[in-house]
Amino acid sequence: MNTALLIIDVQSALCTGEEECFDIQRVIRTINDLSTRARAADSTVILVQHEELDGSLRYNSAGWQLADGLLTAADDLRVRKTTPDAFYQTDLLSLLQAREIDRLVVCGLQTDYCVNATVRQAHALGYDVVLAADAHSTVDNGSLLAEQNIANHNNRLGRLSSAVSRIDVVPAAGIRL
């Protein structure tokens, strides 16, 4: 299987200040370990960045930039998106098809928005997905603490399967790249 690591929205605005996601420094370290291993295995690494017309994720603003401490490489691919689904009106699908990718390892921010939407769409498109259980995060939402929300999504997404694809939820250290 050809694997790509999808790093979703690990951007400054979501990693500092009032929008800072839960346990973000540990999450970034875990993502960095995954991306280092992916590059060593010659897997494709794709950095996804969300953008808005206004607000903290406005294109090219300080908050839109990738987070300090996130390791990147010159040959990492980049995808800009404007909705939670990283496939919607982006070139992500064509990038994956051109590289004959059939398995995605997903990590990043935010669990209940962009990670959830992208994992579900990848599954619907027939990709085998591995969600790095300890390499995604979010914020408290008023109903659930971030930790509860992360655990809930790990549980729910890990139960999805179809005749053509599956979603596995695995701690980052146990993911083969």
C-alpha cells in the first residue's frame, strides 16, 4: 500500500492563545515523530491549512501559518482548504491519485471539525484510513471537555467500515508507515 500522512490544520492560531487546542505541545511532538518516520519511509507528507476570509485563519496571516515547532520538509506537499473537509474544492484527491496513494494516516486539528470531516470523506472515497489516536486535538465545546471529545471521536470513527475501506484508530507509536 502507498501511504500518505495527512497533517491537518496545525496552524498558529489553533496552537496558541484563546483557540489553543488541548495538550497541543504533546500533540505536536507526536505529529513530529509521525512525520519523521513517514519521511524516512518515503511516504508522502501533506500539510493541510485551513483559511477563512476574516479572523485568525485569514490566508497568510500570522495565525494561518504552520505552528512553531511543527517539523516540515521542503518536499512536503501543501493543500489549502476553506471547509472542514480537506477534499472539498481542493487538489488533495488529485495529489493522492497522482501518487497512487491508497492509505491515509491522519492527524492534526480539530478533532470534531476538520479531522472528523476529512477522515469520513477519505473513507467514503475508498481510502483505508488510520487515525492517529493520540495525534489529534480540539478544545472544550461547552458540552464535552476536549479529552472526552477526542475519546468519543476515536471510538466512533474506529467503528466505521465498509466493503471497500476501513478506519483504524491506533496510537501513533503503533502506526506503520
